[in-house]
Amino acid sequence: MSKTLYVGNLPWAITDDQLEQVFSPFTEVVASRVITDRETGRSRGFGFVEVSTEDVDPIIRSVNGTVVGGREITVNEAKERQTRM
């Protein structure tokens, strides 16, 4: 089973691979994705990392607040996407 983490306040130039490298010392990363604007292709400053463990608290404590590309990132367990009406 895996869990997905939300990562906020990312530097604009970070790539999916660089985001994976931030988490790989702490866990096995299944997938990482920086969210980009649909029209411009520019990063929206947040992303998601799927990890291969259910116990994400130690990972969040290790990575939350670290500085990546000059920005202090925030890490939380991702919440289910709400359906739009």
C-alpha cells in the first residue's frame, strides 16, 4: 500500500526528478509530480509524492520545513480530491 504526500512552496524551477531526490533519502518514492499550469506549463509551486509506506509521519517530520532551492517547503499527507458540483 502507498500514500501520497502534498508538497507546497516548491521553487518554480523544480522538476519531477528533483522532487523525488528530496524524498529518496527517507523513503522509497513510487512517483513524484510537480503540478504545472495547463496553459503556460509553468510550475504552480506545489506537487505530490507517492511513497511506498503507510507510515508517513516520520517522512513528514524529516522533510517538512527543509529548504529546497531557497524555499522552505511544507509537507502534509494529501487529502482526497473533492468532487466539483
